[in-house]
Amino acid sequence: MMEGSSGALQSYVDKWLAAQPAQRIALAFVAPERHPGHIALAALEQELLGAAYGIREPHVAAAKLNWWAEELAGAAQSGGRHPLTQVLFDDDRAVRIGSERWVAPVLAAMEQLEEGTAADFAGQLDAASPLHGALAALETAWWFGEAASPERAARVATLAHLAHALRRLDDDAERDRLPLPMANLARHGLSRNELRKPGASRDAAVREQLHALAAAWREAARLPGPLSVFRTLESREGERLARHAAGAADPLQALQRARPSGGMAGTYAAWQAARRWQRATGT
């Protein structure tokens, strides 16, 4: 993929593509040889999210995130030690963005490591927005410059995370932070143990969450600010899956078994997003 890159770097890019296979379409419009930093930034986001959500022991996650905070804070001077940081800080825009914006997602991730289950859907948005908003602000500044508003990108990044968390409902049923808010669980009479078991109550609770996500995605479309090609595809895919699963007999199974849409529709969406990005930046 990224020609001339090391095997170590490629492994991080592969992890990103494994988590978001629909992004392979975007690579036709964000060429790795022309825009290595754009791809490295997406892979970095995946690394930070993996530390924030994929490590079950908070002290282990905190140690990894602390390493990233030190790495990103000093990368402008050192050039970075990590393969992703080295690619990013080989680009002048990395220094122009400023260290505070680079470190902000890591600090937000550390703040929310031991948060419990939110009371309601609005509480979920509030809890997830600092981390995903900071990632979206960094991405927006990288793609479009500091003057571009990250508001829409921040909201759709948060929604995509909540949709992804919902897909892992049965795997994460014993974690402190559940993918369904407490009010939803109470309305449908669901205990933590029952989240692992298919049934009418779980289906209703998942479907309610999907309807809330779909409504929030419609509202997000009215927010200001551009979306990167990658964020456009992530948001499109998440919204599509939420709508599809909400109408399925077993909504959680529909979410978990869904495949990337791809095809001409996905390619056209990536092309449109690339055209908007190129017009906005003159590239």
C-alpha cells in the first residue's frame, strides 16, 4: 500500500483498514504516495481508540496513552519515535497545527477511561464527545486548515463510535461502560446478564438506540464544517448500517454481520468527498 514504507508502518495501516474496510475505496482518491500523512493520521486515530476502548485494564490503557502523550508533545522537536509519528511530522502541517491539538485526544481518552454507563443517549454523546471531538478537530485542521469548523466532523465521529460500540454489545456486557444507556435498559427491563441473550427486550432496546443514532445523524447533516474523505465514508457506513439494522428482525445480528457497502455508491461518495476537499484546499 504505502510504497516505500516500513513493514511496521504498514501493520498500523492494515489495522486501520481491518477496523474500517470501507476506507479501501478512499485510497483511490487519497493516494498513499501523495498523501501519506492523511493515511498515517487515520491509523494514529485507530491506535488511540484501541488504547481508549480496546484495553480492559484502565492502568494498562493509561500507561499506553501516557506514552502517546509524551510522543506527540515532543514530536515537533524530535521528529517522533513511532512509525506513524515519523510520517506525520515529516509534513510541515504537523508543526503548524501545534502540540496542544495533537495531545488533546490523548488527554481526553485518559479522562474517560473509568467512566461508567451513561444515563441516557444525550449523556452518551456528552461522554464520548471530548475524545472524538478532539480527534475530529485534529483531522479537520490537517485536511482543511485551522480555520475550518470541526463541529460536524466531531458529531459524526461520536455517532460512528456509538454505533461501533453497539455492535459489541454482547462482548462488552460485563464492562462498566455499556453501549446502551441506563434509561434504555430500564425501559426494556434488561439486566446486564440479559444483554448477552437474544430476545424481544434486547431487540427493542437495540432498535431504540439505532433510531436515536439515525435521528442524530440527520441532525448532524445540518452542522457546519467539512468532512474528510475518510470521515465521510465512516459516517456514511455507520448511518447506513444503523438504518438497515433498525428494520431487521434481529437488529444486533444485522449490525454484527453487515458488510461494507462498497460498489458504485461507495465509490461515488468517496469521489464527491474528494472533490469537496480539493475545492476547499485548492489541491
